[in-house]
Amino acid sequence: MITSTVSMADEAQSKALADGLEPWKRWRAEHPGVRPELRGVTLRRALLADADLAAADLTGASLEGSVLTRASLCGATLVRASLAGLHAEGDAPSVVSLRKAELATMSLGGTSVTWTNLNQADLREADLTDADLSGADLRRTQLSGARLDGANLTWANLDGAAAQGASFRQAQLHEAYVSDARLDDACLAGAHLEGAKLERTSLRGADLTGANLCRASLVAADIDGAILNGCFVHGIAAWNLQGTPKEQLDLVITRSFPPYNEPILTVDDLEIAQFIYLLLNNQKIRGVIDTLTSRAVLVLGRFTPARKAVLEAVRDALRARGYVPLLFDFVPSESRDLTETVHLLASLAKFVIADLTDAKSVPQELSVLVPSLPSVPVRPLLLASEEPYAMFPHFQRYPWVLPILEYRDRADLIARFDEDVIAAVENYRTGSPAAELEQAKRKIEELERRLAARGAGATAKKAAREPVEKPAAVRKGARKGAKTAAKTAAKTPRKRQGD
């Protein structure tokens, strides 16, 4: 049944639409270049399946309860229009096309427009409360200030959507695609985002209090100033996050909601939550961490073509012996400088091999990791024809920096690898007699250096004093001689004049 109330609408056009789908099709065919003027028209419970309403001006129109299965409203203007109760025929999806439609401030409260094409539509400040938009195409849609509280957006595609300041409170966004979107200052409190893709999405200043982010992907998302308190984050992917949240308290790692109802475990940092989740739920990850700390070896050196061949030989030798080589030959990430990256890798390694030959970055790298990582032995290597850089002896006072291993060439190094690299490091780590002897030798050498330095200092002081002490003795002797002469003179009687 179609009832029509016309207000500012073209009478002939509204009559053609009110008469049914076929009359409307004929009118569109006869007026291909005319934009339908249907402002303020009221079409209640209208059967408009397959209707061509593209580019129609439906400002203030009411299509409440109408069936728009496969209808096209591409480019239509529905400002302040009401589509409440919009639905499809039977169980079929409506697949309404509203591509590039202007829908600002319209009302879709409670509307069912599943699998609707709203690509690039203007829905700014629209009321979509409790609307069923599951599977809808909302790519690059304008949703700034829109109200989608309680809306069903399951499987909806909001890639590239602009939804700054929009409200998605308690909205259903299961498995939704919301990547590269702008949700700055949006409200997603209590939203259901299980399995949703929010990769590279801007959530600056957004409120996600109590949101369910289980299995959601926030890779490279911008969460600067966002509120994440009480979010459920079981299985979240939160790699390379940008910015710092305003608040992120009581993040729930476990599945403490129906039907799982697991005991609650909370942390106060999203990236830490992800790490702890991996530790708790992935035996392989625990194995990987154990592998890193028990078998990883960081290899440092100069990566010129000639030197790289030696370092790659070291890498291959480590692999052949069951170690996991970490060959540091890459551009560091933008979020940390090179030395910070080296320190991080070294802290995960069992020991470090540092080739000092033609060193360039190695001095700076060692200056960062040696003083702060006493549990990580360093085995220095050096081509026999070269000299270590000037400051390296400073590091040799640290017991965990082993003596320099000099090698003639690559073949010589690999031939001695088991005994002079692996065994030397393992002996140090296990505290074997050989390691203790090496440490005792170092202490003796250090003591000898100190004694030699002290002896040289004493000799220098003595030599400096001798020129001063000699004249003092002479002066003392002269004074003594003068006193003796004076006494002798006093005892000897003076001769009188004339005697």
C-alpha cells in the first residue's frame, strides 16, 4: 500500500511513483536527464524493490516501513529524511544502493538496510541508532557526528570512513573492516569489536572504555590520547602502535565473558597485554623466548663486501652448531635509534661476537651494551694484520669481554671456531676451571699493571726529590762546619799587640 503526501514535490513525479513501480520506470525512461523532485514526499510501507531513485531529491521525505530491495538511491539527497523500519522482502538482503547519497542529519533509527551500498555517502550527524547496517558498504562514508549507538555493523566495511566525533556506544562491529578510517574523538564505549580490523585507523582521543577488542587488529593504529580502560584484549594484534593512550587501566587479557567466563587477569598497558597473552596462550612463543636466551648469538661488525663475507661465515658456523645467529645488518626502526636496537638484541642473546676489524659502528655499539649487560659475554675478533681501535682496551677490564681472538683469514677463523669461540664462551658461562683460570690471569695482569704504575710513580717522585735534598745536605754540613770553627776560635787565646 502506498499513501502519498506531497510537500514541494513535483506532482507528476510523485503520482508516477505512487501509481506503482512500472509507471515510475516509464517516467524515468521518458525523462532520462531530469532529476526527480520528491522533497517531503511520504511513502509508507511502499514496495519499491528495484526502484530507480538515483539522484532523487528526497529531502525531508519519509520512507518508513518501505521495501527497497535492490533499489538505487545513488547520489540521492535524503537530508532530514526518515527511513525507519526500512527492510527487505522476506529473508533476502536489501542490497540498497545509496552510493554518494547525501544523507546528512537523516533518521535511520531502527532501520534495516543490511548489505546496503553507502559508499561515499554523506551521513554527517545522521541518526542511525539501533539501525541494522550489517554487511553495509560504508567505505569513505562521511559519518562525522553521526549517532550509531546500538547499531549492528557486523561485517560492515568502513574502510577510509570519516567518523570524527561519531558515537558507536554499544554498537556491534564484529568482524567489521574499519582500516584507514578516522575515528578521532569518537565514542566506542562498550562497543563490540571482536575480530574487527582497525589497522592504521586514527583513534586519537577516542573513548573505548569497556570495548571488546578480542582478536581485533590495531596494527599501526594511532591511539594517542585514547581511553582504553577496561577493554577486553584477548588475542589482540597491537603491533607498531602510534602515540600514547591517555588511560589504559585494567585491560582484561582473559576471556572473562560468556560463554568462556575465565578468571579475570588485568594489566595496565596494551602492548604488555599482547605480550603476556602470547606467553600464556602460545607454547611455541615460550619456546621461542627460551630459544633466544639459550641459543641466540648477536654478530656485530663492518658490513663492507670484504668484511661481510667473514661475518656470513661466522653466521653459517653458528647455524651449523645449533645456534640462532642475529646478524645486525639492517636499517633500524624509526621508533628507536641504532644503539637502542643493538642493546635490545644483545639483551636477548646468549653471547655477542664482535669483529673489530676496520671497526666503524662497533665502538659505539659496544659502549652501550658492554657496561650494562654483564650476563652477556662478548667474544672480540680481529684480523691479525690489524690493530684494535684505540678505546677498546677500556672494555677489556670487564670480565665478560673475553680476550681478542686474532685470525689470519676466514678459513683460519672457522677452523678455530669450536675451540676459540664456542668453547671459550661456554667455559666462561659455565664457570669451568678454564674460565676461572682466565679470570685469575686477568686479575694478575691488572694487579701487575697497577703495581708497575705505582712503582713508576714512586721512582719519578724520588728522582724529583733528589735535586732538592742534595743542596740541603750541603747547607747543613756548612752550618755544622761554621759552628765548629766558631768554638775553636773561642777556645784559642788572642795574641796581644806587641807580643
